[in-house]
Amino acid sequence: MRRLTVVLIIVAACSGKPENPNAGDPKHGKALLAQYGCTSCHAIPGVDGPKGMVGPPLDHIGSRQFIAGKFANTPQTMAQWLQNPQGMDPQNAMPNLGVSAPDARDMTAYLQRLR
């Protein structure tokens, strides 16, 4: 029985599945940041498009303590922010772009890597 458990653990580890299935796909997130037009307002390293200056540059966003100067910078909070910034802070200038939950998860995966 013990051998079977060890074999199953090894097979699971080699399955190629991400450790956290909710972590998002950073490669897809990078493409989505361009698709949603985020570079119209933000300079985002590695994302093609204009280098907007309306919003803050997003270089090192993954290592910043806060989002919008007031929300803890966690993957969950960032995904919520991307989906509905006005719902979190009605006074902010970031528009609601209609980002879906799966898209926000992938965009967050890319942005969290910018350290």
C-alpha cells in the first residue's frame, strides 16, 4: 500500500498540471492586457501598445504593497480590482472594462510576476 501511495504522488507531480489551478495563465494574461487596452493608460513592461500616462506605470506592481494606494496587493484583490475597480473605489479614475473572472485571473498572473 505504501508503494502505491508513493507511485501515485510521483505520477501526480509529473502530470504537468499547475500546483494551483486558480493561479491563472500569465502568457494569456499578457495578451489580455493588450486586448483590453490597458496600455492606453498604463506603461506595462513586456506588453505591446502605447505607453499611457493616465494611470501609474505597472513595472514592479507584483512587489508593491498596495493597489490604488489602499488595497492590499494580493492576487485575489488584484483580480477583483481588474473586474470592477469602481465597485472597490467609486472615486478612482480606472474604468470598468468588463473584465471576466477568468481573464482577471490570467491578467493577475502576468502582473504579479512584474517585480
